[in-house]
Amino acid sequence: METEDHSPTWSREIDELGNHRSRLGTMEAEYSSASGHYTSLANRTSSRVVEWKDENQNPIEDPSKHVLSTREKQVRFCDQESDEAYQNFEHDRASRLDSGGGDSRAEPLGRTSSYTRRETRLAALNKHEDDTSSRDYKKMYEDALAENDKLKSRLDDSKQELTKIRTQLDKVTQKQDRVSERSTVLESEKREKQALEKRVTDMEEELKVLTELKSDNQRLKDENGALIRVISKLSK
């Protein structure tokens, strides 16, 4: 037994504006041809004694009724599929028409208005971007000026602090110089003191020698006087 493909068929047509549109083909001719095919098949089978059975392997008294009932199921299934496809097609078409702004005759106007709205949105977006960029540049410039002012203030503070540090360093340097000079004076005084102490010691030693010499001289004088007296006595 041959079966024909009776699934929903789609065709494309061109409307008066040159747009391609999909169309669900009619199935009446296919249904009528299929009915004639199965009717002739039933007539041929009635001339021969053939035992027909259904899917449960039960004998069928009138095969033509079984064939027609099977075909009715297929037709109903095809009708259901075609209805669902047609509903989906109508829904898509309505969505496109709503987004386009009207029917096929008003489609050029809808396209023009859509293009105009698109250009308007693009112009507004570009203007917004320009305003945003200009505001951003202005803000960046203001931030840079504020940062420069902060850096200048910090530089002035650093200069003042450096001046203070230099002043303190000069004071410390002068103090160290005075301390160095004082230490130099102290060192010279110490050397002078040592020299004086040495001189005093030497003078003390000289005094001791002079005292001894004086004693020796007195002793020699005494001895000399005694000798003179002895010589005088001897000469008499």
C-alpha cells in the first residue's frame, strides 16, 4: 500500500511591494485525490476475497471503512498540524506587522517612520555620548587642576620644611664648630699647662741645684777662711 505525504506545505509569494511572504498551501486538492485513491482501492479489494486485519490482528468485515478511518485519522492529524502551523504563522506575521507599524500597504511608511525613529535615537545617543564625553573631559580637567593645586601646596610645605631643616642644620653646624674651636682651645691650654708644669719642675730642680751649690760655696768659703788663717799663723 502506497502512502502520500500530506504534511502542511508552505509556498512563497511576492506581494505588490516586492516583499516575499510565506503562505500555507491548501490541502483540499490533496484530500480529494487521496479520497479517490482510497475509494478505488476499496473497489478493487471488493472484487477479491482478501482477509483484512487491524493492528490488533482482528478480522475486518469492511476493509474500506478501515481504510477510510485510517485516512480520517491521518487527515485529522494533518489538519491539526496545519492549524498549529497556520496559527504560528499568523502570530509571527502579526508580530512583524506590529513591529513594522501597519499592514503591507502601509509598510513603506512604517519603514520610513522606523528609519526616522532609528535615526532620531542614534542622534540622541550620539548627543548623549558627546555631552557625556564633554562632561567627562571637563571633570578630568577639574580633577587635574585640583590635583595640581594639591601638589603645589605639598611642594610649598616641603620647601618650608626644607628651610626649617636647613636652619636647624646650620645651627647644629655652628654649635659643632664652636665645640671644635673650644676643644682646640682646651687642647692648646692643656699643652701650655703641661709646658708650664714641666718648666716649673725644671725650675724646682734648678733651685735644688742652686741650693746645693750655695751650700758647697759656703762650705768652700769656710774652708778657704780656715786655710787663710792657718797660712797666716804659719807665716808669723
